[in-house]
Amino acid sequence: MINVIDKGDGLAVLQITIPEVLTLDVPDLKEKIQQKIINNNIKKLVIDLAAVNTITSSGIGIFLNINESLKSNLRLASPSYEVKKVLELTKVSSVVKIFETVELAAESFN
């Protein structure tokens, strides 16, 4: 469901590996992400959305919650056209920065 890559200095990249983030998946996904943040002492997080083709608005709510808990140190990277459209329609893009690549998202913390 998720993979975490530690980049050092409190920065991590979290890859969501499921193609569809549906409403039923949200509680489990949210809990797994929060546990990774706590267990790995993550202070800055890039979520790689490259593998995600579909996401519901409740799935997007996870990002807002995580962004708040990380004090706006969340970046989203590599969303598909469809996912990016949902991020824009739900106004998440006005709160969380979105980047075309994981590398650009990680560099934005410097």
C-alpha cells in the first residue's frame, strides 16, 4: 500500500502503491501513513502519487490532515492528470504544494 524512502534530515518520500484510493481504503491508509511519520520521525514529507490513477475526495482529506500535522511540510508529487484534476477541484492545490516530480518536491524544502 505504501513504501517509505528516508532521505535524511527528517525528510522522507512516501510512495502510495495502490492505483485507486477509494473511500473504503482511507482509514487504513491514513493510519499507515501516520504510523510511518511517527515511527520514522518524519518532519518533511513528499507523497509520490505516480502509481495512483483514481482518488476520492475522502482520500484527498488525508493529505490535508497530514499537512496540518506536519505544519505545512507536505508536498505532493507526480499526480496523474485525473488525480491532479481532483486536487484542483477540491482546492487542495491551494493548501498543499504540488510538483511534477519527486525531486522537485524534495528540493522545495531547501
